[in-house]
Amino acid sequence: MRKYTICLIAVIVVLIFTSRLFAQPAPEGNYYTSFDGTKIYYEVKGAGYPVILIHGFSGTGQGWKSCAVYGDLLKAGYMVVLIDQRGNGHSDKPHTDAAYANDAEAKDIMGLMGNLGVKQYDAVGYSRGSIITSRLLVLDKRLHKAIMGGMGDAYTNPEWPRRVHAYRALMGDTTLHDVDDMMKYIHSQHLDNLALAMQQKYQPSTSVSELAAVHMPLLIIRGTEDKENGSETGLNKLIPNSSLVYTPGNHNTAIRTPEFSAAVLKFLAD
């Protein structure tokens, strides 16, 4: 009986240790309840001028912490806001069409910044985060400056084949091999396929005429080896007050470089 009790205690200790080892870290931030009741996770660090960092597809705000720009912004005295866009990370992951239609993700950001009492702010988006940033250019007068990284002009097409193929693949279509790498990554991370599918289905496109009417300062940053998402020079030509710089790296690595961070900080400070 005593041996049995000792063994049982040992098993319990191992289970507790294992559960702690593999448990997801507790969130350090807070939740904002958006316009439709969706809970959006965010973190705020620093106390200076506000800059929000907007992550790409299937990412989270935590990804920015491995990029030089996050720490450099804090060292430069900015207030840095990280957000998990709906359907990602610690935020709610609704499975309805209505939850992602009609600029829901941009509205989350606008509502969050209002909830924080922000009267003016800058935004840095990367990849799909740049697509959402593009909507802020059109919708939010409080946006002062914006940076769009890892993005060309392809998203201005409402029927962008990559978006359509990503949606179909996430819904189970296995015939579209141009998105194989994306699907392998998503499966390896055990992400919420339906929430991601809804994000692709309702991913906004900003029209050429809308971009032509944007006059706030905008910086486009592109990795020298980044061949995804259309033409960066084409996007530069569509937006009157935009500028374009290149940094080393491909679509996945350019965002992490010190050159990317330096370009962001120089643009925001000018």
C-alpha cells in the first residue's frame, strides 16, 4: 500500500510538471471588447507617442518581440501597442462571416486606440498587417503616419488569386499547390483553420481611387529578396505621399533586421 501511494504521488508530480512545461504562458496584457463583443487581446509598453504594430497572417503581436524594431521603439521613448487581431493568438476566434466582414479588423484597432484615449498615432504593419494598415489610411483620421512592410500592390485586386486560393485551401481544397507552404505551417502550429479562412474570405482590398486620395506620410519597406504580394514600386506609385526603401532579407526575414528597424525609426522621427 505504501509503495502504491509513493508511486501515485510520483505520477501526480510528473503530470503537474509536464502540464506546466507545455502550458501556454499566461497573457501579460489586457482585453478590449470590440464593437461586436469580440474580445481583443493587446499589450501596451512605454509612455511616449503611440505606435501600434500590426502582425501578419496567422501571426500574433508576440512576433514583434523577436524583431529589432520593437525594442528600438521602446528605447526611443515611444508607447508601443501590440494587438492579436481577431482570430489569432489570445483574441477571440469567431467562426461567423459577420465577424470578419466590413473592415472588422480595422475597426478593432480604431476602437482599441479610442479606448486607450489616443488622439493621434502611427501604425506599422507587415504583410497582411499592411493590408489592415491600408484600411486605417482610409478610415481613421487619427492616423498620423503609417508604414507598410512586406507588401506590394496585389492586395488592391478584390479577386487577388492568392487570397482566394488561401481561403479555398483553408476550407479543405487540396488542389491549390501555390499555398502548400502556408498550409504546412498552419497545420504544424495547430491553428484555427476556420477563423483563418474567414480572415482570407473577408480580407479587405483598398481600391486604387482610395489610395490616390491618401495624403498622409507613408513608408513602404520591402526586403530585397521579397518576391511576394505584387509590386512595391506599383504600390508606391498609387499613393501620392509615399516613399519606398529596401532592407536586406526575404518576406520572412526582412522584418527582423536592424535595417528595417532603422528605416521605421527614421521615418517616424522625421
